[in-house]
Amino acid sequence: MLVLAHISDLHLDGSARATERAERVRDRLRELPGHVDGLLVTGDIADHGTEPEYEEAARLLGLRDGDAPFPVLTCPGNHDSRAPYRKALLGLPGAEGPVNSVQVFDDGAVLMCDSSVPGSDDGELDEETYDWIEATLDELDGGLPALLAFHHPPVALHHPLPDSFRLRHPDRLAALLARRPEIAGLITGHAHTPAATSFAGRPLVVGPGVTWTLRLPWEGDQVADRDAPPGLAFHVLDDTGRLTSHFRVVT
């Protein structure tokens, strides 16, 4: 059984508010009495995509000093910038290509995919990323269930803000899923609201936001609920390949 914590949309901007909310979630995860196998962070880690924002994220997530009690898996969102992200968050040479990575656990694999489009709020998995997904799954040779994690949901969530900037060309992703039965589910962020649905016959789970929570149309006219506490999710991939998700707020 694979157990993953999941946070999204930290939007670190150097403000005390953003830092405090991210620290609150980090501390909750580090104080868990039980074990989680890894932490997924599905994009919009920085608010402006600057190196100082990623340096703060690296400190908060324990990526620089190695003090995180679990592997930390990240992917970019539409507020992120690839070169500063690589340099200041991951300690890699700055480059503008998609930031994709895989973490293989005993009971499953997580492919962190870059759905950002430089200069746009839209999402897209580009040709290089699709080739990388196929090659990575080929290397795993169907031996483990896999989760795809990226920022932009490929379906409408019934709010005009995230629905205006969802993943482009979802039919191509659906075709990939049809060829790849080992993909057990999709995990995204971007919408600032916890949500569970399906896409192309697979579970699709959207993580809550750390910085603020989206108010749905029937909850009022104000889009951002900045007083709502930060949220996080726990995903369980069991021995049958079934994905189960639990959501928490951090007060």
C-alpha cells in the first residue's frame, strides 16, 4: 500500500501570510504519528516564479537541507517559471524545457508531469512530456501501478475560473490512458478546491489549495475565500491498484 500526502497552490510570494500557511501545513505533515511514503506538491509553488520564492519553498519543503521525513515530489503550475524553479528549488541548471520526474516506490510509481505553458495560464502536456511518460512507463514494464500528477485538471470543475484554464487537448491524454492500463489515477491542483471526479475511466482527484480556497458559484460571488484554512489530501493506492483519497483542513 502506497500512502501519499498532497498539497498544492502554495503561491509563496514573500509575504508573512503565505509563509505562515505553508509552514502550518508542513508542520502538520511532519507531526503525523504515522508514516506517509511521500509528499506531492502539484504546482503554483511560487506566485511570481522568482528565485527568492523558490528558495523559500526549498527551505519550507526541506529540499535543500534534506530534513524532510519523506521524498518531496514537485511539478510546476501556471504561476511557476521553469528556469528559476529548476535552479532555486531543485538545485539543477536553469533550463526552459518541461520539468518532469518520476519517483518509484515499492508499491507504485508517481510521474510528476509539467503541464505549464510558458507565458500562459493554460495547461498542456507537450510532445516531450508525452514521450517521457511513454518511455517511463515502458521502463516500469507494467510491474507497478502508476499515478500521473500535474497541475491543470483535464475536465470542467463547474467554476468559470479554473474551467477557463484547464488542460488543453484532453483527448490526447484520454488516448494515453486507453493504452496504459497501469495508470491507476490522475492527481492535479490548480483549482484551489478539493474535488473528486473521473476522466477517461480513471479517478481524477484535485487537491485543495494552501493559499486560499475557491468559493463555488452557489457559495457566493467572492471567488477567493482567504479566511478558509489551508487544505491537504492523503491518497492511498492499495494492493489492487485502487485509489482512495481523504481531505483535511489545517487549523
